[in-house]
Amino acid sequence: MRYKEFLGYKLSELGIGTYLGELDAQTDQRYFETIKLGVELGINVVDTAINYRYMKSERVIGRVAREVGRDKLFISTKGGYVPFDADAGEDPKVFFEENFLKTGIIDPNEMTPQGHYLGGKFIDWCFEKSIENLQTDRIEVYFLHNPEEQLLFTERDKFYDKIRECFGVLEEKRREGKLLFYGLATWHGFRIPEGARQYLSLTDVLELAKEVGGHQHGFKFLQLPYNLGMHEAFSLKNQTINGKKVSTLEACRELGIYVYTSASLYQGNVIGRIPDQLKERFGIDKDVLVALQFVRSTPGVGTALVGMSRTQHLKENLEIENIEPLREEEFLSLFK
């Protein structure tokens, strides 16, 4: 397994995502077996969110961590969508009212139609619930989940106030020893043109982190979609660093931000769609391995996350470890 070094940590170049799947015990067991095998084969990055499978994904990761040893996992989770607890044994409406409305944690007027919410009390609740679900005393990376959704319903100044408030909570978690780093896990924000409603400026977000946490702030991670069909993070120069237009991946390299790529296999859409000439260019026959080679060879990419709930898929994906990544000049030649 190849690793990337970052701030004294070694992070596996492939990570396991836990987004999809039914809520049954069989899916739990498949995830358990897959993550456990992945750790045994050298993967240490595991990504989840409190709303993934209604908290069940976090709980499976907690089970794996107890069995293999907590120090073998570098766990990231997220908060931003109003969660439900699949194991709560109550109606989702009652769960929402009891946990969020009656407690004043959520103002329903500020929740989006998709159930997205940003606020200090809410992120605090989600963080502590994730700690409980994961059965741990710390989280390595905590992401605000798709925060740009708020920009469809609120003005940018108010949005920044919400981000600042949430960063304050996360900095407090760092002071308590419960959190190492934090960041944003986005879908649209960093891969759309400047001026678009949901566009996010990395330098603006960093300034908010510095306001809250000083120069030792914990904003060190970014997660965004990147794959053969969604390559804007590399190809679109929508960030400005020292007066120069650069891509989001270039900006992250310049600013010392570690990047997780989500949807690295385009949620399976690359399978059966890789042109023969691209396979020849890469010298690889399997579609999935071409897709992974593209992502992991991209300058600026730290860890490529792949949703994996079956050991068979894990083993297939890990075949990429037998192939050398492209050198930077080889990768750049693909765009000429």
C-alpha cells in the first residue's frame, strides 16, 4: 500500500467510503468484513457521515476499530444534513422533534428543503453523536457536509457567519482533544466557476479558520468529487492565489490542504465506458483500474475514496497497488 505523508501522518492513497447500502444486518456485515480486510491490507483512511445509512455506517466503523485497534484507522466523518437514527426505534418525525426542535438546536426556518442545516449547536450535537456511534474518544477529520447548499437559500455574508460559528465549535473540539483536523466536504462548491451561486473560495474559507483558530487552526482537509467524468478540480482554474488563477487542486497544494476525492469511480459510471484508446494510453485493461490510476496520479490528490461494501470489490480495486502511478509529466500529457 502506498501512503501520502501529511503533518506527521501517513494516509493510504486509497480510502474506503461508506455512503451507500441498505439498512439491514447483511449490509452491516459486508461493510464490517470489507473495512476490516481493507485495514489488514494497509488501508487506514475510512470516510463516513452521520447521515450515511442513518448512523449505521458510523457504527460499523466503530465495531471494526474495536476489533483491529483504533490506531489503525484514520477516520473522517461529517455533519450538515439533519440525521435520523435507524436504531432509535421511533418515528423519524418524533426523533426530529425531540432531538432538534424542542431543544432549540434547529431553527426550522433556516433548514433547507433537503434537510441541510448549519449552526454551532447542531454541529456540536452531530459531532458528539458521531463520537458515540464510532465508540471512540477522538475523530481525525470532521467535515462540514456540502455547506454550499446553504448558499441557495441565504446570502453569502450570513453563510460565512454560519461557517465561522461551526469552525468555532470544531476548534473547541480540538482544544478538548476530541478532534485533530477539520475541513469542508463539498459537491459543487469547488468545481464550479467563480461567480456561481454555490461557488466557494478556498482563501475566504481559510481566512475564516484563521479568524477563529489563529495560525494554528485545524482547517487542513478538503473533500470533493473528482474522476474521469468530473475533473474540474484539476482542469478549472477557479481559485485565486496571490493574484494568480489556479485550480482547486493547485490551490490546495499551495496552501497545505490535504485532498480526499469522493466519487473516484464516478459512483460506478466509469465501468464499461472507458475508451480503448485511453486504456492503451494507460497500459491498463480494466476500467476500474484506469479510473483509479487517473485519480491517484493527479497532482494534488491525497487519498482517493472509493465506496466499498464488498470484499470482492476491495480486492479488485487494490490491484492498482501493483501498478506504478503516473509521473506528473505523464499525467499532464493526458491534457495536451
